[in-house]
Amino acid sequence: MEIHWRHLSAAKALDQVQRINLEYAVQLQVIRILINEAEHLMDYLSLIVLEIDCRNGQLSVHNDTPEPLYALVERNFVQVNAAQEEVEKEAFSDLQTSLLAIS
């Protein structure tokens, strides 16, 4: 999977921790979409290209993603956007727990 980050240098861009959490959440959701829809498509995960806007965290499937993967991810992407905050919170909580355990 490839992720294109837009507006990294914007004044209100997501900070580094938010970008890491968002990238983790997006990857997890795309993998869940592929497994739920058709597990054999996991072999084609590398063909999926996503775009993330750093100013607002908006996610979209990039036009470089071939069909039927584009349609499959785009159709389920509504669920990703709706669940994004919840997954981000879980990922951030897991990250905090890991960092506390290390320190």
C-alpha cells in the first residue's frame, strides 16, 4: 500500500504523532476491508494508493489504484472515515501504553 501525504508543510498540518497514528489506522482499515470483502485480494494490497490531507486528515483513494480494488476500497471508505477517530484513539492509546512500558 502506498500513501501520499498532501500539505505536509501547511500551518495547521497534523503533527508527526498524529500522522503515524492516522497512517496506522488507515492501513488497518484497508486490510480489514480487503479481508472482509475478499481475503484473496490481500495479495494486491501493494496496488492500493491512498491520499491523506495533512491539514484535516481527509482520506481518499487515489486514481492510481486499479479497479476493482478502487471501487472496493472506495465503497467501504465511508466506514473508514466514520471509524477514523475511534481507531485513532485506540492506536494512540496503544502507542501511549507501549511508550509507558518502555520508560
